[in-house]
Amino acid sequence: MKVGIVGAGISGLSAARQLHYNGHKVVVFERAASVGGRVSTIKKDGFVWDTGATSIAPRGKRIERFLLEELHTEDLVKIEKPIYVHSGLRVSPGSNGTPRYTFAGGNVVLAQKLAEGLDIRLNQNVDEIERANGRFQIEDEGFDAIILSAPIPQTSLLLWRLGENRPTGNVRYRPCLSLLLGYDAPLPRTQYHALLDTEQLHPMTWLCLESVKAPGRAPEGGTALVAQLSATYSHVQYEQDDQFLVQTVTGFVERLYGPSFQSPKSWNVIRWKYSQPESLATFENVNPKGSRILVASDGLVGGHIEDAFEVGTRTASLLVEED
């Protein structure tokens, strides 16, 4: 069987990997210039930031075996410090004891490892898929089956153009403004690697101390941070000027860690329009038995890395079982 997969995020790559392992021909089309999707890493001025998902929590799901048993890399790092919580920037211990992992070179390493040995076509924006003689065509190349792994809004458009009606109308995504901050000052000693506002009331929902999370994330004596803003704040301020956002967030960071963190040496602003799904569709309803057009989107299971890996392998299994 020859399968075309749209999207080289974690779900698309895990589906491709399983199909390839089972002897199927797979081609992955990705509109970006690199693999990973929202599992993205930026390196700049000696700093390393995970701009989307900042850690991997296997939680007993299928990714656990791949990550801890099948993946051979010395780059895998277990995050030793826990997540604390904050309320209005008042910090207190959290109760999250879930094992979490990252990669010293950034979480994009996971996507790169999944992509090894696969036929991946980068910079390929798939706007339409055609039916021809019982098969499907992408860029004049024929396929026996198609897997769509992009966020539901993008996937739904391709389904509509194919004349396919799948029950995905209830899926909604939250936006996220992610700010990458690099300082030439050392961070005060902390007992945590990240802060979470569980009530989602503060503009800064999540703060990940990248240089605490893993070694090599900042130059000697420096600090790398990733601040992710709440869904409400991100929605309201999505088009706001970068300088305003940086000034706002550095104000929060300065309150936490002192005047040395007033001005970052390096920074970047990432805008995630479809950051995470807030509501989900049902996997079985969206992927009816026997269909050769399947959906492996995070809008079916959840927005974490382990969820994306799960939905990808689960979708591939539908084709493997029918082959």
C-alpha cells in the first residue's frame, strides 16, 4: 500500500514510521522547511528554546516504549526538577510528579529521529487532493490511502474539497503567544523547572526555565526562558507589537527573579494560531471503519506530544490491520 500523509508533525511522523515499519510505501508532505510542527526548537545567540511543547510526559502511552526503549540517543534528558504553580506570580510547590523528558538539543530532535529513513517532501503546501480511479492524487502522485495530520481547521478544508463530511465541527483551538527570552545573567537557584498558573487568570500561564530543564540551553552564566501566555490574553493581544509583548513579559520575569532580568539579551515572539485543542472530536466517528481517508489530528485526542504520537500510531494501525 502507498500512503500519502499531509503534515510532518509528531502525529504524521509517528503514523509514517509505523506504516514504513510494516512495509508500506509512505510519502509525507510538509509545508514548512523542517519537520516537527508545533514541536519546534529555535537556536539563537547561544540560546536554545523549545517554542511549543516544552517537555514530553509519556504517561504510559505508546510513546513511552519508543522514547525509553527503542530510541537510541544520549541526547535524551530526564527533567529532574518538578513543576511549581503560581498565583499572580506568587510561587508555591506543585503536586505534579509525572516523569518528564526533553532533549539537550531541543525537542525537535524527537521529530528528527522519527523522520529518519522516511520520504519527506518539505516546503510542499497541499491545498487539494484529487480522486482518480479509486486512488488519491497529491501533486500528480497516486496513493492508495491518505492520512491528514494537520490541525482540524486545516484538515477540514481538505476533507471538504474531497467531498468528505466528518464530525469535527465541535473542535476548537486556543491560540498561544510564546515568548523566547535569553539573559546574560544567571538565574537565582530554584526548586522547579517550570511555573504553571492552574487557574489561567494571569497573562503568563506557563514559564519554562529552559536552562534549568536541560544543560546547554544558554551560554555560560546565562539563562534561557520560554513564557507562554494564556488563551484569553493571546487571543486579545495576538496581533500586538512584539516590543509591547516583550516589555510586558519581562516585567513579570523581573518581578520573579530581580532587576538582572529587566532586559533580555536575545528574544523572539512565536504566534501559535492553533496551539492546543480545547474540545475534541471522537476518533472512531471521524475515522469510520474501512475508510482510506483518515484523520490523525490532535483535535481527536489532545494537544500534548504524547497524544500526537498516540493518534498517529493509532491511525496507522487502522490501515495496517486492513491490509
